[in-house]
Amino acid sequence: MTDRKIRTMEEFAEVSGISRPTVSKYFNDPDSVRKTTRERIEVALEQYHFRPNIFAMNQNRKLTKNIGIVVPYLADPFFAEIARHLEERVIAAGYQPTLYSSHGDPKQEIEILDGLLSLKPAGVLLAPLGRASDRAEIEKFCRDVPTLLFDSNLDGIGQAFVGSDNFSFVTQTVEYLTRTGEPPSFFEMRTPANPNANKRRNAYIATMERLGYEPHVISIDGEGWAFEEIGKRGAMQVLADKSLPTNAVLCSNDRLAIGFLAAAYQSGLRVGHGEGCALRIAGHDDHPWSQFTCPPLTTVSQDYTAIAERSVDLLFGLIEGARTEDRPEILFDGKLVLRSSA
Amino acid sequence: MTDRKIRTMEEFAEVSGISRPTVSKYFNDPDSVRKTTRERIEVALEQYHFRPNIFAMNQNRKLTKNIGIVVPYLADPFFAEIARHLEERVIAAGYQPTLYSSHGDPKQEIEILDGLLSLKPAGVLLAPLGRASDRAEIEKFCRDVPTLLFDSNLDGIGQAFVGSDNFSFVTQTVEYLTRTGEPPSFFEMRTPANPNANKRRNAYIATMERLGYEPHVISIDGEGWAFEEIGKRGAMQVLADKSLPTNAVLCSNDRLAIGFLAAAYQSGLRVGHGEGCALRIAGHDDHPWSQFTCPPLTTVSQDYTAIAERSVDLLFGLIEGARTEDRPEILFDGKLVLRSSA
DNA sequence: CGAAAAACTTTACTCACGTAAAGATAAACC
DNA sequence: GGTTTATCTTTACGTGAGTAAAGTTTTTCG
């Protein structure tokens, strides 16, 4: 590293002995220049450590290397984890991810997309808020930018969707619980932010009916993203009422289940499968924390790596290829993870 | 909203009947133009929904409105939560935050700072990895950009530091545990990524000695950020060995404590304070999940809101004012949160 | 070795806005 | 109402790179 500070590509071209347009070409794609040229540039790079100015780069490019990742709530470890995997793969593909969280607020969601627009992103990976989302605005955005939706589907919006097969998730747990004990009740938020919740409730009802049991849905009140808190409060109520028809509870997601576990503990109920246990509790999603609850939570795991990989691959397909007329929807199967809570 | 698409400030100036330089002034600070002018612009804004191009804006500005927020590991809810608060306050101050996670990797940390440099950020809020960080590179970055360190202190690096008073944290818990039962052992990772851990161990030893007890530090092996996993594995070992001198364990942070709780549960030990309990477990930091563990975790809470507020205020002070010679270090006191685990 | 192809240099224009300076208008003030 | 002052318009240039076109050099290949 030499002391002279290189500020512009002009200066760097000078010290490297290569013309600026060629240097520019190199930075857009190192393989687009002759090997000898590439080496000369790289020698100079070692010496001077220059980086082209991002703003200037993107100003004229039709397409940037920016990929926006938008999740509804980053303090939810599920989204933090999936965002981490997405970032990794985007970087590996030579693009630059930028991560945003809507913080549960539809206005912020649109605000983010609006701001993203001026980043001229090559594509966007969007996990929308769901029910609360401003569909019209998101749709408008998707017309301008190749967008892949994940986690929450908004029918017809975006060029593709990658998510989980809620029906399979729920069927697996209901059948397992029923087979190994009593049929479960279903525990959910009355007005869930996430459309997966509705699909899961419907899958529960359908499966119970198919098995010849009466479905029993417990819908609790609560707004926002403090699911554990909401789940705990709701569960305290349910346990106080003694309104559970059987000893098994299937929660719409793991965070509600964690709340339920806390309520059961506080109520002095032993949770688990076996002698001396009053209650079985299962969840969905295999949240990163679920294996450390007491007792560890039986749930259905999402394959974060696979989802991230498929999402990113699909998006790059959309970016490179022509826009297809059909809108692919990829649903991943979950895997039942048996732990001691059920 | 009219149909004509406004793409540049030039076009927008035209339809709003105001000259471009004045429009430019407006976007930099709406209060810098006459009220009547402001109103005319805003009427046009309602009609045409125009946003100046960020890249072009920032290219010429000496100082942008960008604020970088860098945390070591976003899938840790502690950092997710504090990042959320920081973002909020940065936005409220009229700046645009961009969030990055180093994902526990010192190379990525430097990569992020490097990339950030070309965003010409007005300032950066950085929670460094700690021990693993490349001090020299970070120091170089801090010379160019006003940077406030938070959570982990790197001596002398950055223009200021905001963190927690580890000594006070530990003293509170040690004294409480001792006063209400037996003096605790200290449970930590042998090679913690985070420098707070070392401060906490030292504070534990000092406090125990002051109180006339022999300190007992349990250092467990493990690398990375899967603290619950590491804590659980380490605790299983400790419990199998029966090497605890007393019935109280103080964990360096809540995530280790959550792992310890899981190990205790699996070992059939009842955790809590009172009749029939074999073990008391306490943590530090009041992680968002700590109130939902079984039993709920006794810990010391960090005031996320206050820390975020102070950090952002301090940074803006640094940005606006002249660089001060002294490097302020603000330490926040924690508040002991008594729950049933200890 | 000579011709064709590939890669490079030079030149010049573009992108969308910041910003400075000079002159024109409007507002404020005595 | 005239003067001062604040604000606006016009003009022009700067930012740092993308990119296109024409001309030159290098490489490839028969």
C-alpha cells in the first residue's frame, strides 16, 4: 500500500497504466478484460486499494448490483435467520444486499420500497407484512422492479413466491398428535398479521374433519409482533377457563407456543408427552429458540438454507431471463421435529 | 396524482413552477425556502409524487444523510432489538439508516465498513465484534468517518462509546444472590467474542472477594454465536460433574443462561428460588426472550431505549460539532429484574 | 506472415443533482 | 414609498463513473 490516496477512477487509471474505460469495464466484470490487463489492474489495486464510488457507478447503470431484502420484523429471529441466509447467497452471487425491516408497520414497508426504488435495485426479496400490507402500492413497486415474495404470499403480486407448505406442516403435526394421544386444539391469533396463519387454521380444520374429529380453534386477541406475550396472555386465560377439550395444543407458530409454554409453567402444569404431564404443546416453524425451551418444543422445521437458496436462485433467474408470464409458487415441505413438549 | 411521470428534478421544477436550484434547496431542508414557495412545491408533490435520486443527491454532497448501523450478529435478538431502536431514532432525526450485520465474521466487518465508506455516511453506529475485530482497519475507518461505538468498547477507537456498566450489572446480581441464598458461581465462555464478558468476569471476582467468598469461574469451550447451544452443552457437563460449589449460577449473559436452563431441565433439576428447587440461575442483559423462559429468568435489564437515544444524540453531536479531543464513554446502569429463576 | 478478430485508448457525451455567482423579485422595515 | 434584506431565477460548472464511437494496438489463427 502506497501513501498516495487515489480518489477517482481517473487517478487509478493513471497509476495503473490502463485507460479509464477499461478500468471501468474491469470493475463491472473482471473477466471482461484480457488476462494481462486484469493482472496489471490487480497489481495496482494491491498497491493503492481503490474502490469506485458507488453513487457514481449506479447513476448511469441501467441495472445495479443492488439487491434489496425486506422483512416485516427483524427482531423476530425467524426473519433474522432467513435474512442472514439470503444475504450470504446474494453476496456469493456477486451482488450487494441491503437489508430492511418494516418493523411491523405498513407505512414503513412502503417507505422502504419507495427508498429502494431510487437505489435502482436489480431485484428485491420481499417478505411482506401480509394482511396489513398496502397491496396497491406493493403491486405498483413490483411492476418496476423484479420482486420475489417470500414467507407471506400476496396473491398475484410479485414475479414469484417462495414459502412453506402450510397444509403439509399442519397435517403432519395434527396426525402425529392424534396418533400418539389426543387430537389437538388449534391456538392462534384472532387477527394474524401473516397470511400463513389463516392457511394453517384452515388446514387444521380440514385435517381434523378428515380424521373424524371436531376441530377446536382458540383465537386470542392481540395486535403487533410480541407473539410470546400475546400467546402467554391468551394461554393464561385458556388455562384458567379450563376450556381445552383435550390435552393437546397445536400453536399456529413457535412464538405463540413459547408463550403457551410460559403460561403452562406459571400455571404449574407439566408439559410433555408421558407420565405426569398434563399438556402437550406443539408449534410450527422451528424457530431458532425452540430447541432451548423447557421442555424443548415439538415443531415442524423450515429448511432455511433451502428456502434462501431457492429464493435467490429464482430471483436471479427473473433478473436475467425475460419476465415469464406465469408466476411460480414454490412451497417447501417441513419436517416434523419431535422434541419432548409433545 | 397525475399520470405524467416525473423522473428528474428538472422536470419536477418545471411542473411546479419553481426553479431547480430552489427545489434542490427545498429537498435538502424544506424550511430553507419561503413559506409560499414551500407550499407551491408541496402542492406539486401531492400531484406528481417525485423523489430526487439518492445517488445523484449524495454524489455531490460533502455530507450525506446516511447513517450506517453495524452490529456483530443480527440474529441475536439483543442486537436486533437495539438496531430497531437505533433505526427509529435515526429516522426521527431526518437521516437514513442502513443496517448491516457482520455475521460474526471480522472480514465481513471490514468489508461492511469499506462499502460504507463509499456511501459517504454522515456517521456510523458500530457495535464491533470485539476481540476478533481487526482493530487497525477499524481505526483507519474511524479516522475518516465520525463513528460511535456501542455495546463493545475498543479502547481509543471511535469518537465515543456507549455501553453498559458491567461492573454494576454483576455487582447487583452477585449481591442479590448472596443476600438471598448462596454465593454464585460464574458461568462464561472461555474465549468470549465480546469484551463485556471479560469485564463481567473480573467484576464477579472482585465482588466475591470483597464479600469474602471464594470466586468460582466456570469457563466453557465453544466458538461462534450459538450461545444457547454452547451454554447448554457446557452446563450439561457441569451438572454431570456435580462441580458446582453452591446452588447458584450467574451467567455472563442471558443467552448462556437460556442454555443452562435447558440443560437443567434435561437433567431433571428444578430451577428457581424456593422450596423444591435445586438450582438458581441468573443472567445479564434482559434479552427479549428472558421473560418467557421456564422459569422466567432473573437478570439485569439494559434500557434499550435510553441506550439508543443517547447513542444517536451523541453521534449527531459529533457530526455537527467539532471533533472533541476527549472520547466520551457513557455507561448505563442496569436494573435488577427479579423473576423466578433466582 | 498476413489478415481477421479481439481488446485497448481516446474522445466525448450522459446521468441527476449539488452548488456557487450574478442578477432579478419579492418581502420587510422604518 | 423607498430602501434594505431575503429569496428566487438564471447560468454554469462540478461530481465520478457508465458508455458509445472511432481509431489504434495486440492477439489469434489459418
